[in-house]
Amino acid sequence: MADAACVVAFATIGRGSHAEGLTLPGIAVTAWPFLAGAAAGWLLARAWRRPAALPTGAVVWVAAVAGGMALRAVSGQGTALSFVVVTTVVLGALLVGWRALARLTARRRAR
């Protein structure tokens, strides 16, 4: 659920920063390829076993970017190099970042 929220946040922020409509259908059009990629990553990583593990986040991240870009390409959406770079960085920060924060928080609580 956190991964889906991260992808939707990415799509929402991206649409907002490019003055595109912040409507539910518009956000869905932007988010769906990356949600599908992230879902594939969840299956590949068997994320239900260790959803907060950093390696799980890495697999979900790579799948979200690669799958999302592939689906955008076949559906006629843009895949400009600058978009690929920004997507890779932002989704990495979000999808791996929440896991890193959760791990750090758990370690601090254990002390």
C-alpha cells in the first residue's frame, strides 16, 4: 500500500509541477504504468514476505521505472530522457526511501 501511495504521490506532484490537471482521471493516466510496474516488482520480489526490506524496495523501484517506461512507450505517452532520469531519482527516493526510514526508525526504537 505504501508503494502505491508513493507512485500516486509521484504522479500527482509531477502533474502539478507541469500545470497539468490534478483530476483523478489525469492522475490515473500518469500513474497506471508505474503502478503496473511496481505490482510486477512486488511479484518478482515476493514483497509480501518482507515488504519493508531494502532489497524489496530496490526490485520494486527498478520494476516500477522499467515497466512504467515500457508501458508509457507502448501507450503513446512520453519517455523523454529527462523524464526517465527524474522518474528514476524520485521513485528511487520514494520507494527505497520509506523503507530506509522505517529501518532507521526501528533501529532507534530498539536502542
